[in-house]
Amino acid sequence: MRLPGELRRARLCALARRHAELAWRLDTWLSGQLDEAARAEVAAARQAAVGALAAALATAPGHAEVIALGVPESRAAAPLYAGLEPQPA
């Protein structure tokens, strides 16, 4: 039996997963509307953003207040940003 807090987290995770799946589907569709040069520009911007996120996570505070707001600690978040490439459908 799940506790109420576990149910809320499970629902939130499912909702976040659906939003992420929709975002990648939109990315795939929109990328198909671009020419090769524009796709390369978007890919470079994405890589720069992932790099900036990685740098920010490396120096992110691990304060309990931040974690309580739902921001993961750096070592927990690192695998998340590593997956910021579109997944094959």
C-alpha cells in the first residue's frame, strides 16, 4: 500500500514523464521543419545549454531548503542532464 505522499510523487513523476515525451515529440517534428544548417544551429545551442547546466550543477548548493523544493543534489542531477538528447521513438 502506498502512502499519500508516495502517490502524489508517483503521479507527479508520471505527469513529468508525459510532458518530457511530448517535448521530444515536438522537438522531432519541429526539427523536421528546419533545413540542415538550422538543425545544426539548434543542436549546438542545445549542447551549450547542457554544458551550462552541467557547470551550474557542479556548483549548486546542497542545502536542505533547496532540496526540499524539489531541486536534486548535484550528484543526483548529473545523470539527468546527461540524458538531454532526444531518445529514438
